[in-house]
Amino acid sequence: MATVMRTEGVAAAYDRWAPVYDLVFGNVFKSGRQQAIEAAEAVGGRVLEVGVGTGISLPQYDRSLRLTGIDIADAMLDKARERVRKLGLDNVEEIAVMDAENLRFEADSFDCVVAQYVVTAVPNPEAALDEFVRVLKPGGEIIIATRIGATRGVRGGIEKALMPVTSRLGWRTEFPMSRYEAWARAHPLVTEIEVRPLPPLGHFALLRYGKRPG
């Protein structure tokens, strides 16, 4: 039977992760986080970070960028708000609880949408990706750091077997690159710009998509 992820379950899982998230995942995702930030800085302007979590990325962006951070887990955002306050990050426009599948922003609002290690934690990833496109300005970029699941072999079998466990922790292990590719092919406004491998172990990637005028 397929494992079903629900928004409320994901929010509860990440509320539980909030006290230790930076300690557990900070160094593991450091390289991917920095590469995503550098890609966003190359675009510039107004940036939406989806799944901003504890706000660990926020101080690393160039202060010329105007940042908005959203997440489904309010306990995580409490830490982000405190980080913004302590560091005086006056380029952060908003920190808000929001569902990635139902963004409360007008169309064409952002120059760049960044999603770091969050797409595989969303119950309906394609719905979230469609929302990223909707709020992105034509000519802007979606920048995704993500785990890429295996499609076969021993790793693929392990990932499939682990899904009932990892879904309760707040993410999928089973999420192949083909799923992103199918979404991008089907969306009339999306063009693939780059697929770049990320550490650790080559199981992650940086994906960049552009939005065509439409």
C-alpha cells in the first residue's frame, strides 16, 4: 500500500525537529545550501525561500536581496524569527506559516524561489512546484536542492522499504529524478536550466528551472 503524507503530519514532524534541526542537518546540507544561495544571488531581487525552517540560510544571503521565508512548522519559524531579530537581518521582509501547495502571494511576485531539501517533504510535490511557478516572475528562477531517490537496485529497494518510517519523520526517501523531469515537461512555462550533483554521496542535486513568459 502506498504511503500517504499529510500536511498536518509533516508540520508536526518538523515541529519536533525544531530544537535539534540545525545540529543534526546543518553540516550535512551545508554545501548544497551554499550553492543554492549563490544561484539565487546570481538572479538577485526578491527571493522566496520555501521551507525556510530555522532560518539557517537567511544570514548567508547577500544583504542586497529581499527575502521572504515560509514554512509549515511554526516551531521552526520561531527560531527563524529569533535569528532575524538577533542578527538584525533587515532585508528579511516576512517570515510566515504557509503551505507550499497553497502560497498566499500574488502571481509574478518573486524573482527567485528557493526550496532547499523541502520538495520531498511536501505531500503533493507537483502542486507545490506549480505554485512556485505561479508566484515567480517571467524570466525568474526556481532553485531546488533536493535528495534524488534511486529507481532500482539495492538502494532503490531500501528507500522504498524505508518510506513508511521516513514519512513519519517528515520526508520521502523514494523520489526519483524522473518525477521532476515529468513535471517540467508537462508545465508549459517551465524550462530546465541545470541539474548539478551535490554532496553527500551523490544522492542529492541542485535543480534550476526558468519561467518563460506566458
